[in-house]
Amino acid sequence: MEQKRVKMKKMKARNLPLPRKVKEEEAPKKLVELSLPWKEHDLTTITKDGEPERKQGKHDAQHVNPDGQEHEPSRESQSLFLLSHKSFKSGPLSGVGGSFFFTMATGVNRKISAASARAHTRRPKKTNSSQLPSGMLRTTLAVVFIGFLAWAYKVVQPPPPKICGSPDGPPITAARIKLRDGRHLAFKEHGVPKDAATYKIIYVHPFDSCRHDAVIAHNVSPDIVEKLGVYSVSFDRPGYGESDPDPNWTLKSIALDIEELADQLGLGPKFYIVGYSIGGQVVWNCLKYIPHRLAGAVLIAPAINFWWPGLPANLTTEAYNLQKLPDQWAFRVAHYLPWLTYWWNTQRWFPSSNVVARSPDVLSDSDKELVLKFTDRKTYEAQVRQQGEHESVYRDLIIAFGSWEYSPLDLENPFPNNEGSVHLWQGDEDLLVPATLQRFIVQKLPWIHYHELKGSGHLLAHADGVGDTIIKSLLHVK
């Protein structure tokens, strides 16, 4: 005790702070706030080697032993506060002055590296658990894109047709011939027996119809048929009724199908052909590819492709704008994006074609009166599209309004010696096929006999007496 009192006197004489009696295990951690000028109290700097360098500040605490001698603080009693120079430059102490907080711990302390000191003063980086690595993100986007393409491909692809006679297809009820490529063509005969006939006619049905819609058979008086000896045959165009679809159908292939039908039925070296609406377009193909097999031809309100070369832009634009807006889009898609035709006409976001939907909006007033005569159509209407809409009505749109390899305006007279004739019948109130374009076409083809019926629409051939007039003009009889 005496030695201790001596030491205390020496410390008082030297004006040194007296040591406090604090047990090591009871030493609490104190939070001390210092408000110091920046330049006078830079307690720690970082050397080039990354190690801390101690600088003695004006207010640094002195460490003494109980005997009053100064010494380097021991590992057990030193108070460690290392501040990174980066924290001073970027933290709340940057500038001339500031305040900072540090924890002074008495008791057991441990040395830390400069890197640990810097890490201690930094804010921990926040990690976003929802953010994907760039490589994984690219892979995810690629998978999503490929999945979208697969979905889009599936949506635009039409379902396979239900072939007549196949396990899942409709039954075969019609007479059929087998073509060279293995397809079958269904047909129906009308009029006098073939062997006793004087005139033999092949009839090509219009859009959304079949072999049963034979206007020259139903709208020609039996007396004229018997008197003139007229035999006619109608057939289901590929994909309609009971004729096999032709996914490779071209303008030329349908003409060759007709030629083969005539040969297998034994119609002779020449025959007459009559086509209605889109069936009239098929007659153009026959005039182009098999003119040598024709004895005469009739086109009844033949459909017009607005993109045929040679048609004047002002007339086609005017005629195109007269079409109902849904039909304009259906024709445009069939021409520019034929592979999208099925999807366009089956989607529900935009209105599809009025023609495909059999809307009465495309009929003139006279046509609406004539529709009342179609009472027998209900008996076979289900057969028209029974193999699938894509291989019937949608393919009709693609062929009728697609890109043609020739223009009818460039055709030459198939009967230069007047051994036959070509006739075109048109109603001036036709809402489907504008008469203005028909007039221009026949002006370019003066060898065509043009007949325009005033007050008639697209169904002009179903009016009373018109069928008789058409057949008589074709056969040059009175």
C-alpha cells in the first residue's frame, strides 16, 4: 500500500491522470462522440502498402502504468479506432470538419488489418435476389423467344384436312375419278345421257359451293336441255365436297384437272366450259393453259384479282374501296401474307371476311330476293366445307387474290377463226365484283362478248330466264 501511495504522489506531481479502478470483466463498451477539425485529428492514414500508419494527434490519450511511466498500450488495454481515409473522403467527415462515432472498448482487443478497417466503414452492397446473371438472362430470353415462335407457328398452321374415305373423314357418296397424282375428283352429271348428247359442258362452281350448285342444270329449262341435247357435268373443286384437297394447287393444275376429267369421262377432243364467280377465274386458266381443248367458254360474274398486272390503279383502288372493310383485309392478307390466311379468318380480335361468313351484307337488293330460291342448298350445305375450311374457302382466297404468273388482260383469242366464242356476263349492281373493272377488261380483250344486265347483282344467273339465255348464246342457237 505504501508503494502505491508513492506512485500516486509521483503522478500528481507530474500532473498525470490518476488510474481508475475498473475490473476488466466489468468494463462496459462506451459510445463516444467526437467533434474534431479534420486536419488536426487525422488519427490513421494508409500507406502505399495498404497498412495503417499511426499519427500522434494533439488530443491523443497517453497511456501510463500504475508506476506513472509512459508506455506503448498493451494489447489488452488499448482502445482501437482505425478510420479509413476513404471514409473521411466520402463519408460524413469529408470536408473541413465533421463528427463521427466510434466504439471504445476496454478489455481484450485485437488488431485488425487496414482492409478490414476499410471494409468496416463501407456500407454493405445490397444484392437484388431478382436480378439474373447476364448469361442466364440471355438464355431465358432465348427460350422465351423460341417458345413464342413455336406458339405462333402452331397458331397459324391450319389443322389437317379430313379426307373423304379416311378413318376420321366423311364418307364417300359421290362418283369420283382418280387423277394422275393419286387425288380423287368427285363429279355429278346432268342433262341428257352423255352418249346421246350434242353439246357437252363442264361447269365450275363458285366460292363456297360444290358439285350440287350447278346453275346451268337447275336454271335451264328442261325443254331446252332436251331439245338441244345438252349434257353437263359439275365437279367439286379440290378441297370442296368429296374431292381430295390439293395442297399444291396452282392456276395451271386446276386447268389440267379439268382436262383429265374430260378425258376420263370421254367428252371428246373439245368441250364447253362455264364458270361462276371464282369458278370464272378457273375459266381464265383454261383459256390460258388448255385453249386447244375448248369449244366455247362462259364467265359469269368472274372474280377479279385487284393485283392483276395491267389493271389501272385508279379503277382498282375505287373498286377495292367499295368492298366491305373486313373483306378488304381478307383479300390483302391472302395476297401479301397467304400463310396467315387461316389465322386471320379464324381469329376473334378483328372481323373476318363477310364472304367467308356468308354475310348478307355482300348481296345487293336483287341478290337478297334470289337467295330465297336456294331452298335445296340446306340438304347439302354441310358437305361444302366438310374436309376443312382451309382446303376449301381459304385456299380459294389465296388462289383468287394471290400473285398470278399471268394476267388475263394478256390472253389471246382462243378462237381466231370464229370456231367458238367466249362470253362474259356481269350485273351492274354486283357488290362483290365491280362492273367497272369488267368493262375495262373486255375493252382490252375485244374478242370477248360482254353482256351486262342492268339492275342485277352477283346472283344474276339465278334470275328467271337468264340460264336459258346464257346457254343459247354459248351454243349459238336461238
